[in-house]
Amino acid sequence: MWKPIDWTSFDVVKKIRSHIKPDKVGHAGTL
């Protein structure tokens, strides 16, 4: 997954969660 260099995987998950149902997205290791 492409992400800005200063973003953590958690930042990416947090951003995705704000757009879709939270129960559908979780952290599954290194992205």
C-alpha cells in the first residue's frame, strides 16, 4: 500500500475508518 513517508500504518487505518464502517477495517500487520 502506498502511503506518505511520514504516515504510520495506524494513520492509514484511522483515515480509512473515517470513511467506512469501523468494524470492517483493522490493523493486520505491516502495510
